[in-house]
Amino acid sequence: MYREHGNEKTGVTDHPLLCTSCHISISKNKLITKFINADYYSPFNMIAAPDGKTLYVIAQDTDELIIIDLDQNKVVDKISVGQHPHSVIIDKSQRFVYVSNQWSDNVSKIDLSSSAVVDTLQTGNGPSGLSFSADEKFMYVVNTFGSDVSVIELATKKELKRLRTGNDPTGIALSPDGEQIYVTGRRANIAPYNEPLVTELTVIDGISQRASKKNVESAYLMENVAFTPEGDLALVTLIRPKNQIPAIQVEHGWMMTHGIGIIEQKEGGRMVQLLLDEPNAYYPDPFDIVISPNGKNAFVSSSGVDQISVISIDSIRQLLKETSPKTLKQYANDLSISSRFVIKRISTGANPKGLTLSPDGKTLFVAEQLEDRIGIINTESLKVTGSIDLGGPNRITVARQGRRLFSNAGHTFQNQYSCYTCHPDTHEDGLIYNMAGKDMGRNITNTQSLREIGDTAPFKWNGKNQTVYKQDGIRFSTVLTRTEQFSFNDLDAITAYIMRGIKQPPNLMHNPDGQLTESQLRGKILFERSVDNFGLTIIESNRCVTCHPAPFYSNFLMADVSTLSDTDDPILFDTPHLNNIFASAPFLHDGKAQTLEEIWTVYGEDDKHGHVNDMSKTELNDLVDYLNSLRSPVYDDKKPEVHQGSIVNKNLN
């Protein structure tokens, strides 16, 4: 009986599944999780003080700003800030630092003389990247979840305006002359499958504070941006996905490619994309980019392979000068072009994220997020010279190991991509993929979020994977990585992380305090109704609430909602959970609905996906407003606990 149970859970006959794998590592018991968890810091972004004496580090998992004395390479202070902090900047006087709190919708102002938060500035939804204006009269705050930028007047602490940006922005940089602010977008514009991929880079005029857009074609997940000191170039990290070709292309290489975009800062300046990858080695998930004060080198953190790529800026300039526009366009897909400008690869600890340079440019600091330390690299010798331990736990818990595996591309053929690549921030990337069903080119699939899916089995749109063990075990390696499957210990670890280690952000945009608006309350009535506007009874199977009951808004059953496409095999679909559904456009299994409204106005006219066609436009607006309010049940009673994992298997050490 035990063996049959293990086989059913894992999908294989030889996994030595232990009771502890499921009933300890992914337990919801508070006493057990408190005992087996560990509190990691997970450094994310950071900045060095202008005098070079201090380093300010975002500790994302403990909601703190860590202060490091660089003379001693030692942590000297920790300051509590808001929830899930993202970025930090320091003013020229070195008196104040500001920290964006992505899950609190505000910025903490910290007085360094007292090491205390002295003010809180309200922002838009999901603040991330920060920048001052050239005169430091204004602060620009990138709001990731709201896809806009808050312009805050620092003297009055008032938000003056919000400027629209591309989708899901994070990075921001001020040009050396102070006349332009670049803001990176991560999610591509929503478009039908087979349409060209376009992501927007936002340019804010530093004088007029007006925004314009630059289209970046065939690329997305632009995390960060930096200007050369001369101001002639801006460099941005990016990924070039091949989501419209069958996923089995990964075994031939060239499924996901990773690189940088170069924007010439002149009239008619070009946007050129160059790959960091090599023919047989990929450098996935480029995150941060910084440029040395002398303008000679740029440094890019490739989080998916624990590497820093060192780029010669002069080689980039020479390449731009001597190459025709046609050839430059071809270089965007050339896996050998990196040999022209990448001068060194430097290994780091697990999951390098934010980078910052010392004021003299001689030292590069690397936030090794899943190592709980700061790496130190000499930029003249291009060698690692040491590290700064943040003082986190020495043991690696099961789920911490799972998070490392999730964030690393080592299990994919040629390191082409990690789980994080398609699930940034443990969510989804908004793209539609060709998953190559039995007749090549079939089964177009919308990426699903991984946030709080532990209690929402089965998995995949077709519901074929009853457990995460199956999802990330043999079927994962067969379809997506084209390599050997995870070892049993690693599969235990990544399952533990996905089942219990991933949380939803609070829905502060549509439901900040759990109180529904009048429109949302009307929408809730429509969502739960049993009689339509003509007084006719709606059959139970076609009521919204039947298939989508609280708290996850799914009954975890298969259904036919009449949304099959010509590319689909005849199947039923797993009922997805709806918490934070507002952040998951496009919608339906193949992403053909660009908005929630389109689910019914374009693809639900037969009333088989809920009974809605008797509704007025106002009523449909109320229903959508209610759907946008749905949020994780963990926020209904308290602030969520950040799950840090469980005791590691001995074989993981």
C-alpha cells in the first residue's frame, strides 16, 4: 500500500518517498514549520555610499535594510522597513537613504544619524526601482504592479503625478546629464499568439516630467538599465524567448536566449540587441547591470548560472561603428557574437542579483541572494577577492535548496533557462508557449502562476499532474528540460519549495484592507447568484461560485467551458484558482482573452463558461471588479509568514 501511494504521488516506481517528505517538509502545522524553518536574509539590491565606507543592502526576506561597514567588511546595523523591500538609494549628503517596500506600497525614509525610519512616503502599487532627479528635488518611484512611476516632491513628501510605463516595470536609471530617466518593462504587451513580441522601455523627460515609449521587439524581462558615464549609450538586460516554436526545440539549443540591449543616445539612435550566450552555454536570467566610472567595462549578473559577465564597452562601440544595420539585426540571434565583447566570466555564489560598484570603481559588490552574502570582486584583476557574510543560518533547509534549484538553470539542456525564467518572482511571464503536443505545433499554453498552488492540485491546464512531484519530476524533464530528471533529494526539495515556500503579494491595488467597494459587493452578488436577470434559475454547474468557491476560488475539478481552440486536443480543463487574478493577463488556457471582460464578451457568448450574457455592461464591470478584488486567504487574518524552508536532507550538503 505504501509503495502504491508513493508511485501515485511521484509518477515513478523507484522514488524512495518518505512520510517526512510530504508530512514534514511541506507541513502546514505552525509548530512544525517554526521548528524546521530558517530565517534567511536573501540580499536583493544594494548601494555603496558616495564616500565608499558603507554598503546598504536590501534583505528581502526579513524586511530589513542591512548596513555594512566596508572598512571591516562587517554588518553593523539592521533597520526594519516595510514588507518585501526592493531597492535603496542614498542622497548626496549621505544623510538619508530611501527604501522601496514593494508589498507595502510605500518608501521608507531613513535618517542615517539615528539609524531609524523617520518618514514613510506613499506610492503607487508595488514600488521597486528608485531614482532622484538631477537636483534631488524629486524622487521617481517605479510601481511594478501598477505599471507606472510616482513622481514625489521630496520637500512636501507629496506624490505630484503618475506616469504610465510599459508592463511590469522595475529598473530605473538617470542619464548623466539628468535630462532623461529610463524605466525598464518586463512583461511584453498583450497580443494574440503569433503576433510579434514587443516590450516597452519608458523614457521620462527630466525637465518636463513627461513620458514616452520605445518599443523593444522580440525581447522581454528587461530587469535593469545603466548609462555609460559619457552618456552616449544606455544598456539594458533582456531575454529573447522563442515561445512560438515547439518547446522541444530546447534539445537543439536556441529556445531561450539572453543578452543586453544597447540604445544609442543620439538623434535617430538605434536599439541593438546582442546575446551574452555562447553556442553551447547559456547565461540565463540577466538581472542587474552596472558600468564602471571610467566607462570601460559593464558587469551583468546572470542569476540562472551564478555568473558575472564582464563586457568591454569599447568593443561594443567598435561593433556598432563597423557593422551595417542589417548585420546588427542578425546579431540579435547570433550565439557567437558574445566573443566580440565579453572579456571574462566570473563565478559567484548562488543566485547573484543586485550589483553595485565602489565610488572609485575598483570593487564590484554582488548580492548573492541565495547564499546570504555579498561577493567582492576586484574589477582590475577581475577576480573574486572575498565575501561578506550577512549572518544568516549556516544550514540549508529543504525548501531553501528547492529555491536554489528553482532559480538555477543547471537542470536544463545547456543551461538554457531556469524555472524562474518563465516564472519570474514565482509568478508567470505573461507569454503563450507552443508545448508541442502529439501533432507538432498543437496545444498553445498560457503560463500559469506558481503562487500558493500547494493546495490547488491537480496541475497543468489539462490536470494530468496530480502532484508537484509529477509536475517537476519525470514529466518536467521529458517535456521542458530534455535532460535527466531531478535526483530524488532535489525533487523533494523543489517540491517543498513550490508547495509551501511561495506566497502571493497582498492585493493592495484592488483590495487593500479586505473591505469591498460598492461595485465589488455588487459583483460578489452576481458571482454567487443562482437566478438570472429574467428570473430563471441558473443550473448549479453554470454558476460562477460552483466552480470557483472560496478560499482559492477553485473546486479543483475538470470542466468543459467551451474554450477549446483548433490547436487543442479534445480535453477538459483544470479549474484555475483566482486569487490575484488581476495580475495574470492574458487569460484562458491559451491566453487568447486579453482581458477578463473578453472571457465572456468574446469567448463566452454561448454561456457555457458561467451564465453572464443576461448582464448589462455595468453588471459585467461589477463582476470584473469583484474578480480583481480576490486575494490570498492568508491576508484575511494576518500578515503572511515568509516560509524559509525545512531541514535539509543530509545528502544535500
